Amino acid sequence: MAFDLKSIKRGQDIRPPRIFVFGVEGIGKSTFAAGAPSPIFLQTEDGQGSLDVARFPMIESVDQMRQALGTLYTERHDFQTVVLDSADWLETIIANEVEHTHDAKDLAYGKGALKQAEIWRELLGGFNALRNERDMSVILIGHCQIKRFDSPETEPYDRFQPKLQERSNALVREWADAVLFANYRTVVKKSEVGFNKEVARGITTGERLLFTAEKPAYLAKNRYAFPDSLPLSWDAVSNAIAGRVLPADQLAA
């Protein structure tokens, strides 16, 4: 490709989204992904049996993941979205493979994490090929964990983070166009307990949301103009990507 003045392009370059959604258990992350256009699930864990979706057989090795990605890339099909369910179970597969194919001395001093990250980088490249050359949206699903965050500006505090090894976590977050944290809306209710004292309790409204921007309580980001939260549905995310977003107060209504 020639990098001359004629190669310069202007305007938006809209491509299918790469979304990493992680959150609390049982909130409906897989159901969210099942609502995307014509999805095909790459399953590394059980749990999609109640969903009426297309899926490959259970993936139990890195080579099987490579085969699944290669099949979607080379063979003709009508799938429009590829879903990995889940990223942290894939990481377990990657870690086991690295451990069983290398001597312990080759994995010491953080080298094991580097080798895991190399495999992650390769597989994310496969997802990129499906997105860029087959016009497929990509959704990675993950679980969450609560970990201490050492901020350079404040005292350390706990926050929700994806349940991934640190290097892999950074790779996936950098790769994604949107990192969305799925959780229930929580409100704080104060009540009198006597002697002029109040107790604050967190109460969930049952509303399921995707939080789209980083806060002290959780990691999140997006390369779109998302509001701070969206309903946990593919239609809400799709409309937000297209710029059809209701004001935040109407979303909360």
C-alpha cells in the first residue's frame, strides 16, 4: 500500500464492534450476546444450553479455538456475530496449555504470563480478522472479581475487574472498542436506628444495566459516545453505537 496523499481518507470508518462485557454471575451476559445479529457461540464453559443459539462443540484446547476461528474465516456462512463465552475459561485453557508445553524454568519470573499473553494476542488477531474481513461483530463474555486497586492519587480501594490475569486483562481491554460492566442498579437507602444515627444500605432495584465509563467501583470504557449506563440489551448497545441514544434520565425511567 502506498502512503501518498491519495491514500488519505476522511470521515468515520464504521466497522462492526468489538465488545468485552463482564459482570456479576447470573445477570444475563450470555442472553445479551444471544440478542446480537445471527450469533455463533464459541463455548469454553457450560451454560448456554437454555439459549436457542448456534454453537460449536465445547472448546477444550487452544488448537480447537484456532480451528473454530479458522472455520468462520474460511468457510461460507451467514453468521454476523461471534461470541466467546467465556474469556476467563479460555484463559484457563491457555494457562494449562502453556504449563504442559513448557518446563517450569521457562515459566519462572513472570515468563508464563508473557507466554499466555502471546497466545491471547494471536487469538485476538483471529477475532480481528473475522471483524475486518468477514464483517462480524465480536463479543467476549467474562466474569468479574473484586480486587484491590492501587491508585497513585488516593489510598488503595477495591473495585470490580475482569477475572483475567493482569497482562491478559490489559490486552483484552486495549483490543475492545467497548468494555462494559454488567450489574444491577443499586440505590442507597438511609434509615434511622435511634440515638440520631443513620444506617445506609445498598438496595438493588432489579434493573440490569451496562456501565460504560470507568468509575472507582469498576473498570469500563467505550470508543463511542455512550451515556454512563445502558440497559442490558443488544438493541440498546446497537442503537447507542449508531448514535440513537436516549438521555440518561429517560434510560433510568
